[in-house]
Amino acid sequence: MSTRKHFIAVGSALAALTPLFETPPSAAASSAGTELPAPGGPSQLTFDLAAFEKMLGSAAVHRHLFASKLVSDGDVFDAIANTMAAYQLLGTDFSTIFPIAVLYHVGIAIAFDDAIWNEILIPSLSRLPAWIRDALPAAPKPGSGNPALHAAPNASPGDLSSIDALVANTRLQLCVCNNALYGFSLALAPIAKQLPQTLYSRLTQGLVPRAIVVPAGVWAVHAVQERGFTLLQTSL
């Protein structure tokens, strides 16, 4: 079972490892904005707050927020699919419904694409820190990719419980916690034999469609609710 203590320990360690993430002064001119300071310091995350506000303010009659800190085989997307199915039974046009999923803590793993799962997570399962390993499916098959990304082989044509199906049929937007990305970068770097900042870049570039990185998942949960979205926490 993943614990809050394990995750906080990783976050606390970042402060001591800040030099691993910083760009040497000689390279600063050519790589401005790529520094990766520890959470709590001045973040260099490129985040367009105005664009975020505009996205949240786009017209929608029904505005729903789903938050998850765990993988749980993609339960958060089952919740979204069930919500959409209910609206479908009521004859509600999907264009009037705006679902947002905020993924934080180990829940961000379901925001990684197949390449990240196949090249890093699945081959290294036995070597992953317990707070990550315990949140993943027990025995994912090599090359099977993100278990939440694609529809199951026996899924019905109208099944919306996968990311692919939700992206194709709804206005789904995913928000991925930047603090959790820091934690993953430190934890996975030795296994992937990469520098933490290199792996951070790879993880942020290896997100599923409609996923954006937000300063913190907990911040996004509040920020989205403040814009009139109802909240369903799908994991505790």
C-alpha cells in the first residue's frame, strides 16, 4: 500500500538534491527556463495561468471534476464514463458536459503514455520504490502499456472507460501534478540511468493526449472547484 509518508519523504529529499536539477551558470544563457528546482522553491515550470483560466471558463452546462491520487486500474476514468453514460440516458448532448480529471501523487502514472509504461514502469516493476510499485497493477504484461489508455479487447462500442475513448467522445481534460512529477523523476532516475532533470523532461513529454502539467494537484483541485466544477474524489 502506498503511503503519504513515503511520498512526503521523496518530496523532502528534493530540497537536499536541488543541485541535481539546476542548470550550470555557464549553460544558463542557452537553456533559460529549464532549471528544475525542488518543490517549495521558485518553480521554473512553464505554466500559462491565463490559458488555464480560459480553458476552465469555456462554456459548459455541466462541469465535473474527478480527482485521484491512486492508479486503481483507472477507476477515475470508470467514474467519468459512468457519469457520461448517465447523461446519455437522459439525452444530454456531450458537448454541454465538461469533465476534468486531476491526477496527483501516484495517480499521475495513468497519465503516462505507453512508451513510459513499456520502457520504464513495467520492466522495472520489481525495482520501483514501494510507494510507486504498490499502486500499479500487480502483474502488467511486458509491452502492454498504460492499462487505462486503451479500451479493453472485449469493450462494447460505447464503452467510455478508457482515456482514448473519452478523448475521442468527450471534452475530457487531464491535469497532472508537477510536484508528483518531481517525485517520480527522483525515484525513477537511478533505474532509468538518467539524470533527474532529463527524466523529468521525458515524463512531461510522455503524457497522454489532453494532459497538462499544473503547479500542484492539490492546487488544481481547489482552482477548478472555484470555477464552478463539482468534485468527486475517486480515491482516498
